[in-house]
Amino acid sequence: MGLVDRFERLLDRIMPPPEEAVRALRRGEALLAHGDVRAALSLAAEAHRVAPGWLAPMVLRSDALAADGQPGEALRVLDDAARERELPAEVLGRVAALAASVGDVARALEVERRTRGRVVVDPKGLAGHFLQAAERFEAAGESEAASRFARAATILDPARSPAWLLLARAAMAVEDPSRARRLLGRAVVSIDPSDGPTNHAAGSLAWRLDDRALAVRCLRRAWVCGEEGAAPLLVVALTAADDAAAIERVTRGLERPLARVVAALGVLARGEALGAREAVGAEEVPEALWRYAIELAVKSDLALAVRWATEAPERPGSAEVLALASAAEDLARAEVAGAAEKLSLPLGSALTRARAAALMARSFELAWGASLDTLLAGLAGWLRSRAPADEALAASLDALRRSLDEPLRVALLGEFSAGKSTVVNAWVGAALSAVGVLPTTARVYWLRQGEARARVLDARGGLREGPIGALPEALRAIEAEGQAVAHVELFHPSGALAHLELLDTPGSNATDGVDPSITRHALELADLALWVFDARQAGKQSELEALRAVRGEGVPVLGVINKADVVGAEGVAEVVRSLHDALGSEAPLLGAFSAREAMADHGAPGWGEFRTSVGERIIARRDAWKRLRASARLRGMLTEVRRAREEEEAREATRRGVEAQLVDALATLREELSRRATRVRREVAASLREQWTSLRGRESAPSDEVLNDVVSELVHRCLQRERAELAELRAEVEALAVAAGAVRPGLGAVFTAPVDGVIRAAVSEGVRDALDQALRPSVLGQPAGVAAQGLDIGDPWREVSGALDATRAPTHLPSVMFSVALDAALECTTRTAAALAEILGVKVPDATSEPKD
């Protein structure tokens, strides 16, 4: 069938409804508006009898049944109508609202999907039906469906304030206050000052968001409009704002018991506990004020909150408050396990989370604070019990706990030529430098007890082992292969290495291009650092800075003075005073000697005292040193994890901000496109009618090819114009889509591709309008066959908005507890380190969390 034939057939089928049916319909609509359901049903039946193909009487019957409390029957009427014709978008909105009334979520969402991509004649009417569906879903606890319909309502009618408020409440439900504030701002812009209920809802939400000024403004409007339920909360808000005159005006009209409750809430709003005269019982607090009352009590007077929850256990928040109180009692008895289990409920509620987090932190500290071993084992076990488990961090804690059983490792540090290698040789009692192993130390040498041999670890983790004498040749071979050396292990059967191991390092001011990472690698292995000062130049500013940098790596530092024979006794005394003034407990000194003399004679001055200090202050306190270093490592590890989490949260907040801008830009594009589509539709209809009349006036009927050319030209012209005029807005949407991570760079056009489809749909609707120009007074007033189906091109903007909203998950309990556990572990670690440092007589090392180069 050609295009001309199709047009002719449509024209033949179009017939206006009889006047009798129109009069019956109008009377029925008027009577239904005044609440006369029976008369409306009767007149709807009369109109349907006269014009059986007309959709409007069936819609009136459905509306009347819905008003009579029969949503199921109302829905069935529209289902019957849908079997005979394609329902217009406005009627589909009614179907969605009725499906929501009967709890059919899937049906409602499917109907909403079918309305997309259509040029809607009455967008505000459809928005109203979508808002009804959203409110019904919200009441039923179907938050996702409620948000979807509310979002659709705001797209169709951006001034629909209740829809914006519903979205703001949904944002609060998933604990996204920044988005809730933004949505509340959109709602407030378009709220009618004379709309009492909507102003009341906006004021209540503003109060929850701590926007006191906006809360007072909206609640005052609601109260002026006669919304008496807004008065109590208005008084509370005015009390917080300390507006005595306004409080007097509002409370004049309150009943005495209510006025007493409001006065008590005013005291709580100031952060004060209620006195005996001001105390009120839970039964005195009306339902409308309960949520605000319990929130204020939890913040200002927890004992009152517990009493109210005990008196009214069925009210919202009471279970969380009672669980909080019970957990506190368990902690007072040191029953940690029971308290932790009970805190799960209050941690999951914004009402009690802050106080519950404090109690949870206390429970962790009680469970883990006994010792570092207990902390490491307890934290690792808890991490594995989480959902999802943090196996990587738990494994790191296990490795740290195992390190407590490894030998104590002491790294010898100091400036170049301070005599570190000579001290090592004297300590071990073997002239290792005689074979040329340590002429100028350019890498880490790890001295360990065992049968004499050498082992080299390269940067790839490969091990090479052999005699010490063959070490120089092995190092040259590794360098020839282009490999880096991580460290060299030298095993020697010395009794001095039975209780500790030594790490010899390059000088801090070496001039031969030594990589700083070599020293850092030694510090990662070491439990303790021994800084070797050259008595001739000890305490230079550069040396002190290098020493403090070691402490910044979390390594405790002790000091020793070498080359004492060069400066003599008086010179040594002066060096000791100078270092003590500069460093204090940052690097306590163990002695002063000449390592060169000690190599020849262990009875050299100061060497015996040094070895005694090593035995008493290092070897005898081996466990304390190991735990002090482990606590610094743990503190650095946990600080790094916390910083990473904070950075991730900051990135997520930024991403959400961009997503919010994207949703707004999409809504703007949708609004602008809807307006332009209506304009295109009208232009196409007028142009086509004119050209159609011209073509029909010829002697022969125009061919399909001619008509298709006419329509194609219209499509092309409209597309070119709209693309040009929407270019800037489309570019903004595409850029935001990429910035939000919704698409990869270069693919932002995916978000704006539907623009062409909408314009094409508008052209199609214009073609249809050209056919029934004078016979279409309204969508509901058309006879069967006139409601031509629009092109269902889809509307991916709503899916995009929904997908973005879906990523805004609430603050999940495991995440909250992880943060609490992290802070508690850090607190336990800090206390442990402080206690150990006091025992050892050193300053707590600074385990910085700065990223390593």
C-alpha cells in the first residue's frame, strides 16, 4: 500500500465524536471533580454507549473507579481499552499510577518505558500521573521505582516540586546529603508559597539537612497557609535560631501539652539536657515530631533518648537506641564480643551511627589493646571475617606479626667515611674489608650468623650464592647483565651475630651517585638504626636532617661516636653535649670509641662500654625494639590505608558531583528537546498541509516517490537546524559524560545521539497531525484510530540517570566499621609505641605516610 493510499484510509476513518457523547463526558468530568462517583460512572457509560470507539469515556470510568477506591477495576478498564487501540502517553501515565496503587512494580516500570520517545501533548498531566506513582511506591518502600517515576516527572515538568522533594528524600535515604541539598534547592525554586503541604515537606527536609534558615522559611510559609502540623517543628527551628518573638507568635496557638513538648525540644536543640521540670514522656511526643525529637535526644541527652525508646519501643529509631544502650552496658562490663554484635544495628542507622562508632572503637581497643601481638592477630582475623574480606591487608598484618620472631636487625648509618664499615668489622671481629668486599660501601651488606658464604639478591628476586672471596666477581657479572642488586648477605660464624644482625649502608652524603633507595631498602629490613657520628664533624645540619629523615621512616635511632681518638676526651665531651642539645631522645648515645683501635684491641677505650650498652640496651630489650619498629610499620601501613580510602572517597565525591551535573544537563537537554520537538511538529504539520494541498490540486495524484521526497526534505532541514542550535548543550553533556566516567573519552556522543531520533519522531508526529488537523481537539477527545502511535526511539537519559543513581549506594555497614576499626587500631598502635618508647628511652619514631619515590 502506497503512502497516498495510507493517508486516504486514515482520513476516511477519522470521525468526530457525537455531540451527545461530548456533553455526557463533560458533565461526568465535572461531577467527578465534585466527588459524585456514581453519577460520573453513569455518564461515562452513557458516553461510551453513544461513541463506543471513543477512548475518553473509558478513561473517565477508570478515574471514577480509582476515586472510589477500586484501583484494580480502574486498571482493568484501561487494559480493555488498550486491546482496541494504542494508548496515548497521558493515559499510559494513568496506567502506571494505577499499577503502583496495586503494587505491580514491573507493570508500572514497563508502562513508564513505553512513554519514552513520544512527543507528549500534555507533559504536565503525564508528570502528575508519574508523581502519583512515585508517591505510592515511596509509601510502599519501593525506593528505586519511586525515584525512577519522580525523575521522569521532573523531566516532563521541571517545576514539579514534590517530585524533586521525593528525589531529595531518596538521596537522604542512601545518605547522600550533598545531593539531597542540591535536589532540595531545585524543589524550593518552584514551590508555590501558598502550597502549605509542600512547604511543610520542604521545611522538614531542610531541618534534617541542618539548613536552619531554609527550614524556618518553608515551615513559616506552611504555618501561615494553615498547615498546623508545621507549627511544632517551626518552633523548634525558631528556638535554634533564638527568635523569641516568632516563637511567642507560633506557640500562642499550640495546645498546652504540645507547647510543653515543643519547649523541651527547644532545650535539646540548644544542645542542653532536659531538667526535671522540662522532662516529658515518650507518649507526650506526637508522631509528627518523633523523628526530630529522638534525633535531638540522641545528640544532646542520650539518657532521655534511652528512656523514650524504652517507653515507646515500636517507634522508629527506638530499637537502634536500645541496642546502643545495651552495647554500652556490655562494654562497661568488658564484654567485647556481645557489644560488637549489638552495635551492628545502631551502626547501620544515621540516627545512632556517631555514638555507635565511638562505642565500636572502644570495643576494638579493649579487644586489641592488650599487646601488639593481640592487635595484629585480632585485626587480621577481623579483616578476614568482613564481607568482603580484605585478604591483602590481613596477609600484610600476618607477615608483620611473623617478623616479631625474626632476629633483631640493626642498620649502621652515618655520613660517608664516618667509619661504619670499620665499626662492623670490629663488632664482628673479622676484617671483612681485607678481601676488598667493603672498600667503599655502595650497596647494603647484611651480616648474619652462619657458615661463611655470600648471597646476592638481585632486583628481580633472584638469589646467587657462593664463597665470600668470589663476591666481587659475582657482583661484576650481575652489573654486566644490567641487573640491580637489592642487597648482599654475608654469613659469618661470629658470636656477635648470634643475637642480632647488622646492615651496613652507604654514607648519607656519598658522592659517587649512590641510589637513595639502597639506604631505604636497608631501613625496610631494619628494626633499629645505629647512627655512627664522626667525632671530627658530628652534628652538622645536613647530618641531623638525614638522621631525622630516618626517624621519619619509622625507624628508632641510637647514636655512637667513632674516631674518638682523634679529638681526645675533652673533644668527645663537647661532641656529646652538642648532640644531646641538638637531638635529645631522638638518638640517645651508646658510647664513644675508635673502631680502628677496637679492631686491633677490644680493650680499646670506650669499646667495652659500648659493647656493654649494646647488651643491656639492645640485646636484652630485643622484644621491645622489635615491637616498637613493628608498631611504627603498622602505624604507617594503617595511615596509608586510611589516606588511600580518604582519597578514594574524595574522588568518589568529585565523581558524584560530576554525575549530578550530568543528570542536570541531561534534564536540561530533555526539556529543551521537548520544546523544540513540539515546535518541529507544528512546523512540519503546517508545511506538509500546505504542500499536500498544492500536490492534491494537480490533475494527477502525486506519487509515493514525490511524497517521500517532501518528507525527507523536511527531516533533513529540521535536523540540520536543531543540530546547530543544540551543539553547545550537546557538547556540555558529552564532556560531563566522559568526566563522570560513564563513557570512555571520544564516546560522549552516545549520550546525545537520541537527539536526532527525537527530531525524526517529531517530524513523524507532524505528518500525522497534518492528516487529522481539525479533528483532534485533545488526545482524550479523539475517536478510535486517530491516536497514531509515536516512534518509540527510547530515552537513554533516564537509564543513564538511573544507572548513575544506582552507584550512589548508602554508607554500608562494613565500610563504616572498617573506618572505625582502622581508627581504633591506630589508637592502640600509638599507645603501644608510646609505652615502648618510654621503656627504651627513645622518642617515638615518626612513621610518615608520605609516598616513597
